[in-house]
Amino acid sequence: MPLLLIFLLTTSFLSAVDSFRFEVKTIAEDFSRPMGMDLGPDGSIYLIELQGKVSRIHPTTGERITLAEIKVFGEQENGLLGIALDPNFKENNHLFLLYSPADFIGQRISRFTIKKETLINEKKVIEWKTQRRECCHHGGMLKFGPNGLLFASAGDNTHPFGDSASYAPIDRRPNREPWNAEKSSANPNDLRGGLIRIKVHPDASYTIPEGNLFPPGTKGTRPEIYVMGCRNPWKFSIDPKSGHLYWGEVGPDAGKDGPRGPRGHDEINQARKAGFFGWPYFIADNKPYSRVDFTNGKVGQKFNVQKPINDSPLNTGRKDLPPPQPALIFYPYADSKEFPELKKGGRTACAGPVFHYNPKFEKTGGFPKEFDHCLLFWDWHRPFIKWGRLDENEDLIGIENFSIPAKIKRPSDALFTPDGTLWFIDYGATWGNNKDAKLLHISYRHGNLDPVAKFTINKKSGPLPLKIKVDGSVSNDPEGTSLKFAWLKNGKPISTDPIATLIFTEPGDHPITLKVTDAQGASNEFTQYVSAGNSPPKLTFESPLDGSFFTPGKPLKYRLAVQDNEEGNSMLKPNSFASTVVTLAPLAKVSPGLSAIRASDCFNCHHATQKLIGPSFNDIAKRYKGDPAAFDLSVERVIKGSSKAWGEIPMLPHPNLQRNQVASMVRWIYSLSEKNTPQVSRGVEGKIKPSSTNQSLELSANFTDFGAYEGKATPLSGSTSIRLHPHTIEAETFSSHKGPQILDGEGVKFVGAINHSHWIEYPGFRIKDCKNLTVRYASGGAGAEILITANGNKVASAEIKPTGDWNKWEELTIPLINLPEGLVDLRLTFTNPGKQHLLNLDWFHFE
């Protein structure tokens, strides 16, 4: 069959898979640079973070246990890089880590043993030296392949810029080793710039398996090498059936072809056997670079694809190299002529696992047969997630999108489980630490899916008589068939139309149920309650005002006004509103579970640290810590209600809450400890003490009235919240931006990569009484003009002069002018026409 026809058929085949059938669950979140993971025999996920943390995560509850904090050298892209469980982990509890030791200038693979939820008994397997004079490129990843062989990747340990101009880094001048990849990737006697393959024995020693690139004893070579000639092979996988190795190659940055050679490309590579893959002499489909004399910039002949030679003085091994192998997939920053599906944008290529279908996946939620024998690959930076279909000869015959009903901001690692479902790490929005970093579980729903029943209500409460309108047209059938509607009011049928009008003349909580049925007879129901005869209270903060400043660690006074149709006014009857709950916590956008709790009635019966009607959230977290069955049970109890779980007083059901919403609430409660509970107070006036942490906070209040008509009309809750800011605002907390990135230097975050016309924005400030703004910045570049606007109006500007070094921080105080009343959104804009890398910004401070 012609290749084009095969490709068209494949594309049609994959496109037939409906994205709505994928179910994406967030199992855990808030990681600090999650780098990789492996799957335990019980389904647990073992996950590593760059700065040294090793965690075990429960696959359902997301409960995490820290097994170790490995001491690492954490600069220049070093750190804790790779993790792999021993193939006999169930029997020996052995776990392997690839990391950058603080006590050795290089990389190390060690085997540890897990005992009592702790990593013990480190045994070094192998290590190799690196240079730490300059950044970067270390890979790295660990994975066991067929026959229990351990693979590890390592980058070329070479600075990507400087005089190489983002082409081949082959600077042979004295003392320029960090700028020359001939010392590593093209050196047969060096483990950097490739992937090694070894057989590890029970005593942590290793031997060389057959089939590596150089047989043991070959002069001028390292027998551990399986693949050489790589720049930065970060993510790789081994096909369990074919044994073929796949990896993503992060390529150089040159934007155009030039005399020195081709523009930069990222690659997805396939190694059917050991080989040399070209770097730093060849790239993509073996496009050659040119020799360059870095003493004068003179460009010489192109490197010989037929007979590559490494005659660099930095090469400690044999000079003649194996013939280079072309990439399976390759693409530049611009549109790719060979692979147009990949479009254009940033580049950080990663190779994931090859999926193999099993009919049992129909019952386990595993992926469908349409993806059989497809390679999952992605780009961390662009980003995209794609499938590459392989034929019976393991050749690529098509590329297709992987469409799921969720956005993965920066895909980092992925693995398929024996049941055919997929685990994915989302690194989060930026290169630094991200609150939005997530561990995701993706399954597939086979067969006819139940329709989704839901409806809106224009009013959920109010005085008698209460007239409402319910609209079920928002219900849907995933397969797109027409639906039949059936409305029930207090359990009695009332209408079969999508939209209905109801009138309530009796006080009380009235259930309204919508049942929808699809063309195949599958049905689903959704129930909401209407409270007739009562109205929710209204709350307003009189002090402080939304957007005000506070001092971390200093008690904060607050005063509320509460108005309720039945209870009256808090100014006239403050004691009637003494049960008002006030909480102070980091802005809810970083804690969706807490946000959901505040929006519900949880704080009416629960306190963060004290027992009220129900147990404290801290007590709940302590009781269920380490109990894998407790999570689902707690979710069910919140939705359906429970009795005698914590005493004689029952917990009321919450049928209006969606399961995912309740799961986030329970996950937040389970994550609590005495150190991270929100501050809580009661009453319409009082004090509440914020932590000493310098961060914006959300002050919220909730009051539940006492119902009406002698208890027939249920109590209702009202709430309000405001934002409060410290005087010093960390620059990386911006809400929106154009251009800059959040960077991390020695554990301190700041905003960098600032070019001409870039801006950052911060919402919701009240700055009328401020006099000056002080910024802390460093600039080893050109500096910039900074313009500060409030709701688009200029309030300050200044020249930020270079400090002479990116590590030299200075402060500049700028007078504020023409400050407006009320809430404003602040924008900081940086200008220096034609210039890039203007400055780094640490914080700004209002006086």
C-alpha cells in the first residue's frame, strides 16, 4: 500500500476516537519541578522532584509520603533527575536514582532500599564526572527495559551559547571545554551525551550486556554506551515488545541555516540497535555542520557523514566514529516541511511510551485499540502531545493529535499501566516551582456512555410564593443523540419539556429532579434543592477594604456588616450573628479545595483546628492518614451524608456538589497539618493574625441563618471575600503577562527573560495613600525604562540602569503620582527598543 494512503487511513482511524471518552483526574498537585516517576506493583506512583524529594503517591487519594530528601547539587539544570524501581521491587524494595551529588562533581546512579517508608542503604552503581564551570544539559532519566537492563540518559554537559552562535559547539581553543561537545557526545570514551545500558546485579555491581555500541575491551571506548551523539536526551522509553529505544533530543537554538550549518532542530529518535546519532557534527536527518576555527571565525568544510572523525584534542577515545543515524522525527522553531503537523513554536522534544492494546482494557478503562502500536510523544515547551503510528516494520507512518478534555500546560513524563490507563506529569506553567504542577491519571470510557443530566435554576431561594424557572437544555449526551426529559417536583412528575416553570407556596426544602434518557435507553438523574420561604444573608466587609495592605505577622482587625431578612441587621443585633465564620488564607486560586469548602456550608459545622458540631479538619486528616480506602468513603459521605462516623450528630447530604468538586475538598482536608491550616475567627468584628509569610491573602466570611417558618425553611448561607496584599509584592506572583518568565536562582524566584515591550500585571490593589514604589532588580544586560500604570493610567516611571551583573541586586525608589481612588489593576511595562534580556525583577514595595 502506498505510504500516503497508509498515512491518510491512519489519520482517519485515530481521529475517530472521541476526546470526551477520556476521563482525566487530578490525583495530586503542587510539586516543585516534578522530573519523573515510576509505577509500583500496588499501583502507587513514585515521583521525584528536581531539588531532591522522593515521594510515594497513592493512586486514588493522592496522599503522598516523602521517602527521602536527597542532598543534590541543584544548579545548572542539575539535581534529582531520574527514578526507576527494580524489576523485582515487590520482593526486594530496591529503587534506583540518578542524581547530581553535592559531594561529587558529576552524576551518580545509586540503588536504595525502602524500609519503613524511608530510603536507606545507598549503594553506588555507577557515576561519571561532569564540568560545573558552565551550564548545562544533563538529561537525564532512568528506566528498566527488557531482560531487566537499566538505561540511563545524560546530556552533553555543554554550554549552548557563546561563540558557537547556537550552532555546533565545537570550540577547540584552550580552556573552552564547557563550550565543546566533542569532549562528551562525540567521545567514545565518555558517558555524557548519550544513553548507557547495563545489567545490575543483586550486590549493585553491573556487567555489560551484549549488543552495546562497543564490546568490552575495545580500546578508547566505554562499553556501557548504548547510544552516543546526543545533545540533551531528556525523556526516553523502551518499547516492551520490540525492545526499541525512543528518546526526545532537545536541539540547539539557531533560527536559520547558515555557513556554519543547519538551523536547530529537536528530534524524536528510534534506536533499533546501538548507534551514534550525530551530535555535534550532524542533526535531524544527518544535516552536517561545518568545521569552524574559533580563533578567527573562519568556516571550513562540512563534516563527513560517511566517515565521521573526532580529531578534537578533547577526545579521550578513538577518533573514528560509527556512521550517524538519522532522527525518526525532527522539527525546527519554524514550520516543518517534513512534519507540518508539528507546526511552529518553542522546542523541548520528549519521547513517551509505546502503547500496546489488550482486549481486557475494555473492562479496565484502558486506552482503545485505535492507539495500538502508537508512540506517545510531546513537546514540553511548545507544547503539544502527539501519537506516532508505527507499522509492522516499526516504521513511522503517521502523526496525530492526542486530544483530551483537559489542558496539560507542560507535559513532563508519562507511563502506561498494565490496565492500559495512562499517568501523566504536568510540570506546570513555568520552568520554576509551580503550584499548578499536577499528577494526572487518564482512562478511557468504552461503550455507550450515560447522558449527562444537569439544569440551571434562576432562583434557589426566596420568600413565598416562590416562582422559579428550571432549564435542562444544558444536559447532553456525549454521543450526540437526542434526549428525553422528565421533571419531578417533590418526587412527582410535572413536565417532559426541557424548560419548566415551578411555583412553591409551602415553606421548606423542595427537591427538583431531572431525569434524561438517551436514544439507547441509558439514563441519568440530577437533583437540586430549592429553599422556599427563606433568603440567604448578605455580607460585606466594612474594614479592611478589598485590595488593602496588611503587615505579615501582625494582628488584623476586621468588621463585617450582615443583613438577613429574617435575623435582621448585624449593627442592631450583633449577637445574632456571632456564629459568622471568618477565614484568612492564601488566595484561593492556589487551593481549589479550600475555595470549594468556603463556597459550601462546611465551616458551619467544622473548624480547622477545633471541634464544633463536627470534628476539626485536622482531626479528620489525622484519622485517615495512610488509609487508602478512606478517600472514596469520605467523598461519598459528603455527597450522600452519614451518621455515627464521628458521633451521634449526622452529617447532612450535599447532592448538589459534583464528585470532582468534593474530591478536591477532601484532598485539601487530607493534606492538612498543624502548620498549614487557615486562620479562623468568629463574629462580625474581631482580630485575626496572618502568618509571617510574605504573600497576598484572601479574607473571607460566611454566615448561616437559622431558617424560617419554625424550621420548615432550611438555614441558608451567605459569604463574601476580599483580597489583602503585603506591602512587598513578589514579582513572580503576577496574574497575567506578556513575555517574561519566572526563573529560579538558588531557590529564590524572580521574573526574568524580560525583553523590550514585555509587561506583567497584578490585580486588585488600593494604592491611593501610597507615596513611593521601590523595586529590587539586577541587570547584566541593557537595563530598561519601567512604566507603572493603574487601570491604564500612568502612576510612575523610571530608568532602570544596568547593575553590571545578573547576581548584583540593587533597589530603586520611584515616586508615585496621580493615584486613583478605589481598586486598580497594576501593570509594569519594560521598554528598551531593539534590546533583549533587559533585567531581572525580584520584588516591588509600596510605601
